[in-house]
Amino acid sequence: MSELMTGEEFDKRYERYGKPLENNRRGEFIAITQDGRVIVGKDDIEVVDRAIEEFGSGNFILCRVGDKSVGKIRREQCTLATSIRSST
């Protein structure tokens, strides 16, 4: 995922792979690849580290399960998290 995705793309991916986890994993963090592989955990840094190791930097979105924030904020959080962790 070398280019930033649109809000619609982000929302579609979350709806398909993240939303089904809302009943049991609300508040946890989820990294989702384009093909639907996921990593879920309670610690955002741990989830990002595992996702970078397993999927590669920039190849996933990161958000909090059940977060009602708008897509723009979620996308910015995802971009920030992956770029910070990949620069270390």
C-alpha cells in the first residue's frame, strides 16, 4: 500500500474485517491488510510491531475496534503509527 487510501476504501476495509469484531473485541486495536489478514491486540504498539513484522510497513491500516471517530482521523492515526514505527 504505497499510496494513501481514500476514506471510502478505509471504511470499506474496516466494515468488512473490523466491524464483525466489535461485539467481542471493542476497544482493542486491529491491523488489517488489503486481503483481510488481521492482527488484534490490546496494546497499539504491540499490534503495530507485529503487523510491520508480518505484513511489512505500510501494508496495513490500524484502528481501534468500535471507534466511532470519523474516517479522516482514523486514517491519520494509521498513517502516523505505521510511519513512526517503520522509521525506528
